Amino acid sequence: MASGGPAVEGAAEPLDATVSKMIATRFGTDRLALLPLRVEYAETMAKVLSDPVLYTFTGGEPPTADELSERYRRQVAGPGRPGESWLNWVISTLQDDELIGYVQATVIGDEAEIAWVLGTAWQGRGYAREAAIALVAWLEAHGARRVIAHVHPDHAASAAIAAAAGLRRTDLLEDGEYLWVR
């Protein structure tokens, strides 16, 4: 990979231009498996996402397992709008087979808006960076031509992850967050 990131297992040929919907498939890196979201992950992920510090820049509070189950049902079902795909993965470590966070993308046409969250217990090990780089590579291999993210101006860790994934910060603030583009 030109960005110097990890190789992406499971990358496929780009989608034909007539295909308007992407489907999340399993892919990974040397240390991580990115698994398509399943409702069954809600209980474990509620624990992973339980630290209120995770919501400092995004707002909200830690979800309960029931709230996550309902959210995951909606996310797995998708938006129900033609030409739009919701792609969601949980991040699992290969060494421990432990869920540690998630990545997601909303794809409309050939543009993908991405986001990532890693449980606080697993931060500082390069996992979010690795997952974001792999996500961008997967999206581009599946036909995304533009990848964007929104990052709070004070969230230095997320800004570093966006930059590592090949996105550059613009001067455009949307809902209090900078738009990053690739």
C-alpha cells in the first residue's frame, strides 16, 4: 500500500459503475480482523464502549446493550434509500480474538464518509490507525473515489488517525468539526 500502511486482506476488485450498493465483508490486517456488524455483538460492544471519555468530542453517553442491539438492528438493515449503503464493522484483535471498537462508512455514490471508535483500554497501540488505513483501502478497492471524515478541532488523536489514513484537513467546519478529505 502506497501510504505505508498494512496490507488489506480480503480486498476485491472495484465495483462495476452500475452497482450502487456496497456490502460489508470481512477483511483485516496483520493484527486485526474487521468483522461485518452483527446484532449479537451488542453485549460485548456495550462493555467496549462503556467509558464516558469516549463521548467527550461526539456527545452522548455510553449505550446499554439493549440500546446497541436496537442500533445494530437498524444499521444492519441499512438506510433503505437507493444508492446509499451503511457499512459497519467491529474491530477484533487477531491475537486475543477480542472486540475492541468499530469502524463505519456511509457510502453515497462514490463517496464514503468514515468514522472510527476504539475502546479506551485499547487506545495508544496503533489499532485505530491500522483499522482506518485498512478501511480506506477497502473502500477504494470497492469503488469509493472520495473518502471523507469529520473530526472535532480538539481531537488530536482522531486528527492523527485521519492523516495517517491519507485524509487531509480542510478549513471547512461542519457542525463544529473539520471536514477531512482524500
